[in-house]
Amino acid sequence: MDAIPAFGDVHPTPTYLDVPSFFDDGGDVDRPTRVLHPNPQPDVPPPKSQSPSSAPSDLPPLPPSPEPSLPQTPRVGSSQLPLQPDDTLSDSDDNYLYATPIGPAPPSTPPSRHPPPSPPHIRRGDRIRKVPGEWWKVKHNAKMAVADDFQEVEFAGSVSGPDPRTYKAAMKAPDAEKWKEACDTEVMNLIANGTWELVELPPGAKVVDSGWVFKVKLHADGSLERHRSRIVAKGYSQRPGYDYTEVFAPTFRPASLRLIFALAAREGYKLRSLDISSAFTYGELDEVIYMRQPEGYHQGGPNVVCRLHKSLYGLKQSARQWNKKLRSVLEDLGFERVQSDNSIFIYSKGDVKIIVPVFIDDITLVSKNDAAMDRTVKDLQKHFKLRDLGDTSFLLSVQVKQDLDAHTISLSQTHYIDELLKRFGMNDCNPVRSPLEPGSNLSGIVPTPSEVEDMRKVPYLSAVGSLQYLATMTRPDIAFAVSYLGRFNHNPAPAHWTAVKHLLRYLKGTRDYKLVYKGNDDKELFVTYSDASHGGCHDTGRSTGGYVTLVCGGAVGWSSKRQPFVTLSSTEAEYVAAVEAGKEIMWMRNILSEFGYPSDYASTLFIDNKSGIDVAKNPEHHGRMKHLDLRFYWLRDAVQSSLIFPVYVPTKQQVADIFTKPVSIQTIDFAVPLMGLSA
């Protein structure tokens, strides 16, 4: 199933997801608060205001009202609720939780000088009314669909079509029956899991709103898989230190996943996908949190809320609590957490090895031993409700194809690219052969007022964000272009949008590219290339550095990044880029060692600058390098410790050149196949 990444959520208006507005139901609505009076009075016109000087002077002052004592709040089970037909909240009842406190009525006070205001008119919605507790009998009219009720909501790694944004929109959709069925399933699963119990809201307690998120799940080929509805808590209203403390939860690096796939191609490991249903609800909450009942499924009086016992999607700490639960279960089964990437677990005993990368609730088993994987699935089913999806074919919007006989694994995002082109109106464009116009030099110069106004209508940020996910997962050939265009996110001009469209045209012609890993018996498991373009940034004079790590004939780790300071020479720029590549090399050595592939030799780093290699080996060129921070000389220690071995490579054979500047078509044609990309 798709996740909400983080590498870039991921939307029809195309903007990034703003959490508070995500749960907005479409604007301010007149929702009066119900005001309770001991003796409601008929409607009378409000009295004319009196100034303090005109008020009667012989009236005694009002005595202060004593504070009422508050009894212990009772818990209310679903079977104990006094269900009445009128208990169903209308659209105007949202403020009941705040307007009707639980407890004895406050003591009477002397009559007011003015008659009480008339009770507000309670607006009743026109939605279908239902008896609480019998929501499963209600059939919603699919003919009530209104196109305006839909807005595209983009999730990380997804560019699917429009999904309902609110519960009301889902119930008016042409496929309302499917959404209703998905909602019923979600509620039933949460109740069966003991996620909450219904209680009356204690006086003074803070309540967190709830909401619905709807998503049409697709297969790898873009066909419909199922309708998915989720109840979420609006955790943006949580208070740090009260409602949550720690929130961090690990997710694997894309490079980690690609490395596992490369090793699977080399060793003939099989891939198997599992999907944990409602994963977050298995995490135990340490805090007391009250949440409003989900829309469409309210039971009991207006003060009845959900007291959460399990974590729920949307809460700040939910991912952390779920990760703690999963880690506990896996460690009980004999798995160990990989220290180089805490979202990966490994089981290794005798001739049985199972590697388990985890991305939130998407679990992949990687092993040669089918019986061991079957046993692991059965053990996990004792703790979680899960779907065994069989051989991995689609993961995080990436299509995965494995050929065990040929020892190859390929990763592609053809459907993602097609949806991207369609979304930005480029599906009929003419292809080009380079991500950027060769030699182009864009600037961050402030556009004219008319250009600024024109660019307000252009989905520049959304396009760059969606392209970033593609560059992060399977397309190293566009990494520089996306990083380059991202420099102008704060104030793009028409020239930048033209460059974005040029990149989309390149993707049109390379939509079928696959990142392929081929099994081999090379003694050196991986090699790395690093390069830099000195002073390549027109606006800042800073250099751009890049590197790529190749495993089993395909790119596993890559980076294209503008350096954080101005370098004074090409030697300095190349050396700084080599330091960044060296850090990636050390991480690769560490994680491979944990996977059972220790390195007894220095890892090769190809550099096309001889002076940069000299500085990495020895304290040469002191006059040119003496100003560098001490931390950059870490690379020299790694070289002298025989961990990294820098090797000269001619510029024309430098694969990493594609990560530093807009290169020629010839350079692209040279580098692309060496990185494992092919149609």
C-alpha cells in the first residue's frame, strides 16, 4: 500500500498538504452554540444598552456564584448509552462538547437586570437522519454527487486522481456505496481492536477533533484495487508535554531499500510484501486523549467522546508507538534491529537469513528460505491483522519486477510518470533528450510584477515536489535537474517553469526507464564516483557537488547538492564533494557489514581531479587548503586507514558529472546505462 512519506505527501490544486486546512470542511459555517437556560423565555427584542451612569443606583450588587463540585466522570460503554433518535447531532451541534458541561447544575443566582437572550435558532442539516447505532442500515443516494465537492488530495509518492476530501463529499460521490462500505469496515476494525471506549467528556478536558481521509488504492498498472477510508485524529491541536512527548519514528532510507534489492538480485533472495491493517492502532498510548466521535457514526449524547487507548492516525506520537510495538514483536521472534538503519530488521541463524525493511505499515520479507518466510508470516499474524500480498510487485509507488532465473530486479515508475504528465497537461508533449537544456544557467533574479502575477497561476512548487519523489526513488538521471529547479521555489519566474516543462518532456521520452540490478560475483561489492562543478551557481558563486554509488550494476545511493560555502578553487570543490561521497561510503560499509558482507579492503572512490586526490592522500597544497574546516580532513584519515581508496578517472568517464551541471546529451547517453537505467 502507499504511504504518506515523506519524500515529497503529494495535489490537484497543486499545493503541498497543509494539515489544518486538510481537515477543513469547506469554510466557516454558522454553527451556534446551544445555550441552556433554567427558564427559557420567548423571543423578545434586546433591550437598549444603558451607560453606567444611567443604571439604577439602588440595586444591590450580585453575590458571587460558588463553584460547583464536580463528581467523578462515569465511563459509558456502547451498550449503556441512552440511545434516542434525537441524540444524533446535526451539523450545527459541533459546539455541544464545550457548551454543555457534565455535572450538577450551578446554583441559582439572583435574576438578571435584563431578560435573557432568546435561544439561538438551531440549524438542522439536510443530510440523511439516522438512529444512532444503526448506521449500517443507511443507504446513501449516489445521485447526490456534486463535482465541486471534490478536490485532489496528494499523498507522498502518489499523483492519483481526485479523492473525496470530506465525509460529506464521499457520501455524495458517484461511488458513495463503496466509500460507505470502506467507512463501515474502518469503524468495525477500530472497535474490534479496542482502539477507544465511549465516555462522557470530563469537565475541563481538551478534546481532539476527528476526521476522515479517503484514498482510492491502485494496482501497479493503475487499475482500481480498493476504496480506503481512514479515521484520523486532528493531532495538530495536541499540546506538547501534555498530549505527547517523543514523536520520532524511523523509516528506511531509499538507498537502504535499493541496496536490499541489489543484494536480492545478487543472491537470489525472494521478495514478499505484507500490509498491516490499521497498523497505528496497535500502538499503546501512554497519555489520556479524548477524541470526538467520527462523523457519521456518533452514538450517545453530545458529550460522549472517544477515550483513546490505542494510537490513531494523525496523533503526533502514533508512528512512534506503532514502531515500538512492531520492534517488540520482531525482537521476540529473534530479529535484530540494524543500527545503520533502524527501520530494518534482520534474522540470521545458521543458513536462514531474513531481511525485513519496514516503511510504516508496509513490510517486505527478503530471504531465500520460503519456509522461514511462511513461519514469520504466521508468527506476525498472531499479533497483527495483516494481508499477505505475495511476491513484491508494487511498493511505495514503485513497480518491482524480479527474474530469479536471470538474477535481476528492476524498479520503475512508469505509471507515476504518466499521471504526472497528465496532471500538468504534458501528456501530449514532444520528448527531448536531456533533463535540462545543455549549458543552461538559470538565475534567481526577482521577476517583474506581471511575471509574479502570472506565476501565481502556475503549480511550480507542486511540480518540483512531485519530481523530487521520482528523483529520490528510481531516477538518478534527473537528480541534478530537480535539485537545481528547487533552488527557485521561493520566487519562480517563467524561465524556471519553462525548465520544469523541459524536464517533463524528458520524462515523456524516458517513461519506460527501469533501474536494473544484476547479480554478479564481483569481489568489490560497490564503487563510488564523486564530482563537482566549481562556482556553478550563478547567484551565489557556490559549487555543486554530487556522487553516485553503484552496486550490482545499478545506482543505489546518489546525491546532487549545492555546497554550503564558496570554494576558492576546483581542487577545493572536488575535495569537499569527495568528503560527502566518503560519508556515504562509510555508511555503505557499515550496513553491508550488518547484512553479513564485511569489507576487508578499501572502497574505491573515483575522482577526476588529481589535485583533489593528492589532498585526500597527503597534506599537500597547504596554501590552497589551509582555510578549510578541520572536519573536512576526516577523509584523509579514512584514506590513511585503508577504508577509502581514491582513484583518478578521466572526466569523460566520470559518471557523477551528471549530478553537477546541465550536461550535454552525449554525457547523458554515457552515464545513464552505467547507472543501470535502461528502457
